[in-house]
Amino acid sequence: TWAERNFDTVEQPAVTCPIEDCGHEFTNSQVTKHISGTACDRFMAVGQEAKSRAAVRNMQALIGEVLQRHEESALQNREQRRARRVAERRLLEEQLRHDIPGALQCPRCGLGPLDYKGCDIVGYHQGQRVAGGGIIDNRCRRCGFLAHNKSEYVPWNGELPADDSSSSGDEGAAAAAASA
């Protein structure tokens, strides 16, 4: 009979009136009164499976929403950290421009600021031992450039290189200051 149709392929079991254009849906208790034991068992099992599938879909949707909010929050945090790093970098550049007037930079790779104090002949002091056991190294930390004279360097452009935001030239500056 129409009441014993195949419920195995139905997403949510719902039995409607077979009269054309009626559309009335029967309740589970009304349906189970009119179908055999096997069909009734299948009908109820499909109903439970449909509820389980709906619960899984709802949980997946909830998890998806939580993950999306988490990703949006992580993106916002990354953008905030990037903005903070840019602001800190600009502040450091401003401080270095103020603290090291006349700073230089490497003419080959642009690393700066470099602050060679004392003797203008920086190449002469390369490898020289200083008090305390240090050795002067006036080469560029990034590319190894070594000028003979301080005049071979170019004025610092006031910007830290993009891939070396912590570069302040203190290693070369300390070695050059020790050679004076």
C-alpha cells in the first residue's frame, strides 16, 4: 500500500495524504497505526537517522561558524601585529636618525645605519685586536663589503632595510669606536 513505501531513500520520513492536492502530513503515530511491523520499524529508524543526520549537519555548521570566526580573529590579530611592527620600525628609524646624525650605509647592499667613529681609514683597522680581546670587523654584516676609507660609504637614507629591521649598526659602530 501507499503507507508501506520505501522509506530508506527518504531524507526525513513524512507521509502525506494520497488525495491529489491535499498535502496533509500524517503524524508518526497516525502512520504507525496503518503500516506493518517491518515497515513501521523502517519508518521509525529512518526518522531517527534523519534526526541524527540533521544533528550532524547542525554541528558541522556550528563548527564551520566557529572556525570562520577563529580565522577572522586570527587574521585581524595578524594585521594588528603587522601594523604594530610597522609603527615600531618607524619609531626605531626616527630614533636612529636622531641618535646617529651623519650615519652611513653600505654602498653595495644598503645596510645601515653605520656609525664609524674615529679614524676615517676603516680598512686599516680591519682585523686589529683591541683591549678586552675583541677584533675589529668593519665589513658589512650583510654583504661583506669593506671600504678602505669612510668616504666610500653613502649617507644613510634613514630607513632600515626590509629584511633586517633590527639592524642598528652597533657591531660595526662598536668596533669602529674601539679603533679610534
